Amino acid sequence: MKNQTISILKTIVFFTILFGVPISAIPCTIVSAIARNGHVWNANNEDGPFGIANFINVYPKSKDEKYGYYTLSYLSPKYGQGGQMQGGMNEAGLTFDFNAIPNVENFDPTSKKVFPKGDNAILPFILGNFSTVTQVIEFFDTYWFQNGFTSAQMHVADKQGHFAIISASGIKLVTNGNHLVSTNFDVCSKEKSTSCWRYPIATSKLSELGASLSTMTLICKETAQKNGATMYSNIQNLTTREIWFFSKHDPDTIIKTNIYDLLSRGNVSYSFSNLKSIQAKDKKHISSKPIEIPLDDTVLDNYTGNYQNGFIGKVMVEKDGKGIKIIFSDGMKLTVNPSASDTFFFPFEDIVVRFSFDKEREKMSINFFENGLWSFTAWKTSL
């Protein structure tokens, strides 16, 4: 039962950024440039589906690795360590993120070697062991993901001021102090940059103002989607290893930290919905065992029906004895018991489901939490 529960989040994710997400779903803006004082800057805007949580996941150096690092993930911290991570940076000043691009049809992944440790180990291996863009390029000259990485391009930067795009279309290396901007056009296939409105904004700001924290912040804000689809922004000074985060939950609050401070706190995950927790002293989620209470059928009836989230799909809620049963689109079923009039818990794991009325959308919503961290929200569509 416990092993089945641990896999819940894995089974309700139907696609990832890296392996085949539709191009229209995940636009991003990534910028790398060298300042006049020689400092190397990198910035990223991450866009995505509404109602999905995002996390910063910290991994101190292990005995088999050279460097500690942090990663970014959707939905759960569980996705911060494998092939589904959205990006990351290590203490050597190497960083990468991804843009979705049209699927490259004429690429055969089997033309490259299989990484011995498997697809899911590739990105953690890069962050844990490489310090330069050149090493990343040499890796992908030899190995490739055997499942996917044909509809995304990897934007890589290092503290030496070398930048690159790696994709199934090819590899582009930028040196000699030039900047690199990528959005959702296929850079290596020479697709026109004019296909994306964000590209000229980023390039003109760099040319006019030069690279700096203020320039990178301005680029992130001006290339953010106006409909709220930009979920978070991260800026790195690769020279000093300083990092800045801000999100749509509180766009006027920018949290500053650095890779060394993050690593000193151990293997911890932080939610973009509560970035101030990075600066708090107590980071640990302390769980207490919920006490089951009885609920009338009339209360349960308020929650039954079909819910929808653009990322995870349809969620069905039915009455099940004294509690409710949640059924996901792939058939996964989760039975939870009431601990309050609006809150339900899974008996064997720290998984909580909470219902609330979304006044802005005028709909009932179901909110999913795991280990005290918000994971996703779905909205009621019908009874």
C-alpha cells in the first residue's frame, strides 16, 4: 500500500517538459550574458499550466559527486532529481534550463549511446559532475536520452562565460563575450527568432543596458506572459553564485540567496508559493497524524463531481463510505478520510486533500498537498 501511495504523483503526470510536451504549453525565456565587469549572468522565465506548484530542490554533494546543486521542478519535489527537472545550477557555476520547440522529426536517438545509468540519471549526473559547457557538449556528442528530448532544447551556461544550445537539431556554442537568448524557436535549425515576441525584448535590453541584475530582472518582467502563465523567474550570477527568485504568487518580492547557503541547509525543497521560507530558520515540515471525524452525506455531496486541471487532466470525486474517492484520468484511485469539514487525509502517507470555493472563478476547487507542500489545484466542472 505504501509503495503504491508513493507513486501517486508519478502516475497522475501525463507529460513532462523534457519529453514531448506540446509547444504551445510551455514557452520560456532564457538569457545568458557577460557584464562589463566580467561577471556572468543567466536568467530564466518559466511558463506553464495554471494550478500547478513549483519547487526549488537542494541536493548537497554526495560521495559519488563533485558538486552540490539545486534544481527546479513542477508538481512535486520528487521531480527535482530525475529527467523531469526543469533546470538547475551547481556550485561550480554551471546552469541549464529548457525551451520547448517543435518536434525534430529527422533525429534518431539510437544514433547516440545509451547512458549506462539510464535517462533519469543524465541531468543529475551533469549537475553533480560537470563545471563547463564544453563538458556538457562532449557528453551529448556521445550520449542521448533514449526516450525523447526531441521537442526541447537545452540552454547551458557556465562561469567562464561560455553558452550553448543543445538539441536534436544540433549544437550551437557561443563564446568571445557574446550573449545568448533562447525562447521557443529552434535555434540550431536556424528557425527565425522573429517567431517569438520575447526574443527582441531580451536582445534589445541586453544591447542597450548590458548584463546586470537590474537588466535580467527587467527582461524577466517584460517577457512574462500577461495572462499569468509565467510561474516563476530565477536569476543567477554564475561568477559569485548568487541567486534571485521571484514568482507570480508575489512578483514584487525578490528573494536573494546563494548556492552555498542553500547547500548548507541540506536536502530541502522550497515552494515558489512561499519563497520567504528560504530565509526562514525552520524549514522542516512537521506532520501530525490527523484524527478522522464523521461527515454528513450533505457535506460530502458538496464535493462530488468532476474537476479539471490543464496539466493533470480530469479528476473525479465520489463518495466512498465515510469519506471520498478520488479517481484520476489514468485510473489511479485514492480514498481519503475526513479530518475537517473541508479536509481529507490518506491514512498511510502525509497526503492531504482540501476543498475550497474559488471566488475568482466561482467554482469549487480541490487542492492536493503532499508532505505539507501544495502540489496542484483542480476546479469543478460538473456534478
